[in-house]
Amino acid sequence: MNKDKLLTGLLVLGLAACNPERVQYTSELKQEMADMKIKKISNADLIETINTAGEKISTVMQEELTAALKQTTDPAQRALLCQLQNLPKTKAVAERYKLDIDLLGAADIKNKALKPKEQQILDAYLYNAEQKLPQTANIQQIDDTLFVYNQTVPTENPICEVCFGSQKTPLAVWRLAFHKREVIRHMNASKKKKQSVQK
């Protein structure tokens, strides 16, 4: 009887080990399980991480877009660039951090795809631009899972004129939508790197 139980157990284990679906999803399951672990990360830590990342990312994108706009006078090419197409660094950053990236102008104050909070921030940026007041970066928590980082492009930058030349007041604003889960994942990855370096 014990032999039968043992053989049945080994057969079940053998079948489970040979299941290609189980092997295929092992790394994804590990990631899911790691994501589900309770992590002690405060809102302040999240905001600080998003602020640091947002500042670096918007700088990289701005430099790339500015350089690309200076290299062409073709209106069709420039229109694509203003839609953040044909920008390899920007695309790579968006994929790496699973970011939603947009370049907004004054007309987007009425963009219904944006949440009311975001429209209010854009309105405030436009008011500051009209009054020649200093602009600062802004982070809004839109809901439990989404944070939006905004940073204005300096008015003297070609981006404002080329991408939003028809506006009465020059205004271009980066919108980086960070998903909380991805931010936490990158925070944990950087902690592991620091720990391995210290060892």
C-alpha cells in the first residue's frame, strides 16, 4: 500500500515538473509574489523617489527633444518629435519605468483625458507663465496607484515655440505618470543593489 502511495506521489511530482506552463511562468510568479509582500514604504519615501526620478527623466527627455528639434526644419518631422516619437532615450525610459509620458500645453487645461487635479495644475502653470512667476515641479497623487510628476520647460527652450508656437503664452509641461507598483519595484531593486555593493 505504501509503495502505491509513493509511486502515485512520484508520478504527480513528475507530471507537475514537466508542465511547460509552470516552467514558463516561474519568473513571472516570483515577481508577482515579491510584489505582494508587505513593504514598509511611506508616502514620503514614494514622493521623494518620484521627485528624484521625475527630475532626472524630464531632464534627459528635454535634452533629447531639444537636440532633435534643432537637427531638422521639416514640419512633419518636428510634429512627430513633439508627439515624442523617434526619441529612443525617451522610449527606453518609458519602457523601463512603465511610465506614461506626455508633453502638454495650455490647450490641455481643457483636456478631458486628464483628471481635474491635473487640469488645475496646468491652469496654475499657465497663470504663473502669464504673470512671469517662477515655475516649480509638482507631484500629484491622482488615486491609490497613480502619481503624476509635472515639470515646465523653460520658455526660451525651442520646445515651447516649435511644439506650441500658436499659444498666446509660451507653455510646455512634462507629464510623467508613475504607477505606484513600479516605483516600489524600482525602490526595492535599488535597495538590493546597495546591499550587494556593501557586502
